[in-house]
Amino acid sequence: MPAMPPPTLAPRRKTRKIKVGDIYVGGDAPVSVQSMTTTKTHDINATLQQIAELTAAGCDIVRVACPTQDDADALPAIAKKSQIPVIADIHFQPKYVFAAIEAGCAAVRVNPGNIRKFDDQVKEIAQAAKDHGTSLRIGVNAGSLDPRLLEKYGKATPEALVESAVWEASLFEEHDFHDFKISVKHNDPVVMVQAYEQLSERGDWPLHLGVTEAGPAFQGTIKSATAFGALLSRGIGDTIRVSLSAPPVEEVKVGIQILQSLNLKERKLEIVSCPSCGRAQVDVYELAEKVTAGLEGMEVPLRVAVMGCVVNGPGEAREADLGVASGNGKGQIFVKGEVIKTVPESQIVETLIEEAMRIAETMETVDGASPEVVASS
């Protein structure tokens, strides 16, 4: 019998499909993970090195900043040598929009709220993008909303963000340009979710999700996971970027984990471990950390359960591809639901790693991310 596709909470919202380089966005295309380089774009070698690191982490599309002429001059080399599609991020200076298109960037992100006389140049931008096969992202941000809309609504409300996005979309569509996606970002997950919900009802544009200025790694991860989960679980969202005050590779790891948790991306190596409690007879924290470290870099769809008591342990270990139920100074090792051996507590970690390596040799290696510890209640 063929394997059934994993269940999802809701079907994907029907959107138009566009291309960002060789990546499809929208329609029936998978939800893609994006990030942004932190290097100075004019430092070509440093930027390409960071793009390579992001690519290795599983990033699908990368954005680079272009605030100066030196940055614009570097775009042709970066766009040509990057292994994943490059989006140029443009603010304030409309001339850099055209420079990025000419440079061969896969897409250009434009912020209508802070590009001088943007509406007056839509026709020229649309024509240039059409001529070069370049897609666009209309990126509306709460922090740089058009002053006219701020005056109308008093602040960056969901309605203000949506009105800005719909207006700009209509201008491009008047010139028969449809190869764009839209984002309406806000730092408050509730406002952000409301904005995307409203926007999704106004048209079939593909949507790029983001909680802007989400914060340091822990806070930003929680805010992004909450907002993305609320939207993706209802089928809203075609690309995502987790905005963290952290190295961009961390953004990619979190983004991939969010998609895998919702069955919107194939699950890879997953470590299930109990949160520990008074029933635990081993140090679950230490066991989980050591197993995670020992299996880092393994790129197979393998579920490993590291359990510390006799209540949930056997059941969780039996349901995993590989698992251990620990207690009384020893651990029962399960493979595909069957106990294959019992080992002393001191040998649990090395046994799990050995068995994981053995299982991996029999499985087709697929691209993926480093393992994450997932708590089980």
C-alpha cells in the first residue's frame, strides 16, 4: 500500500503561483523558508559565505540588503553565484529597484511606505520586472507605513496594513503585472494574524508571513511560532521568515521546525523526550542532550524517543522508530516497536547512537536540519 500523506489541519488557501528564481511560491508549491543575510552586501565574499551556510541549513530563498550604491554594484556577482534565489531588499531609493532587476536578482522586495513617490513609478517598475522575469514582494511594515494611512487610522492597525497592501497590488495589476507576493508585517502577533486573515479574503495573492522585529531568539521563536501556527493551520501562508535577533541560520532552523510540526514539510530527525518529573529514574535532560549532540547532522526521517519513566516511556519508545524506556539503572531499547536489548544506564546513549546509525544506513538520506528536542507530555 502506498504511504498516506501526513494529515494537515486545513487545506492550503488557493493562491496564484509565481516564481522566485527556480522556486515556485503559491499555488500547490510547498511553503518555503526564507532568511536574510546580516553581512554588508558589498562584502561579496562574506555575503556568499553566509548564503552558503543558510543553504546548508535548508534555507530556500535569501534576502540581502541594498541600502547603498556599493551594495547595488555587488548584486550581479551575488545573484550569479548564490545556490538559492536572491531577493534584493530595497528601501528609500527607487533607483536600486531597477539596479536589482538589472543585476539578475530573482526578486525584489519593495516597501511602498518609504520609497519616494513609489506609486508614480509602479508602471516603470512593473515593466522592468516583466522584461527580466523578476518577481516582486510588496512588503508593508507597521514601522514604515505610509504617513497618509497612519493619519487615517491613527496607528498601524490591521486595516491600515491591508489597505496599503491592496492599494499597491491594484496599481501593479492595472499595468498587467501579477508576479508578486505580499507581506503585512507587525511586531504584535495578534495584529499580524488579523492583518493576514483580512488580506487573504481580499485576493489570491501569495502571502509571505513574518512577525517583524520579533525579538531575541527565545521570544522571537515563540511569537513567530504562535503567529505562523495560527495562520498556517488555516492554510494561510506561502513563504515564511522567522525574524530573530540571532544568527540567520537559527531563523532557518526555527522555520523548518514550524513547518515540520504542522506536517507542511517532511519531518526529518526528531527527538522526542519527556519533560522529566518526580517519576523519572534517570537524568532525562542529560540523556536527551547527549543523544541530540550525538545525532546532530543526521539527515534521515527518524523519530527517536528518549524516555525516563515506566508510565509513558514504553508506549512512546514503542511508537518511535528507535527509543529507550529508562528505569532502575537500565534502559530497554526499542526498534520499530520491539525490544531488542536491555542495557545499563551508562550505555544508553552510545547504544541509541549506534542503533540510529545502523537504521540510517538502511534509509534513503534526504536533505534536512539538525535534530531538535521535542518535549512530550
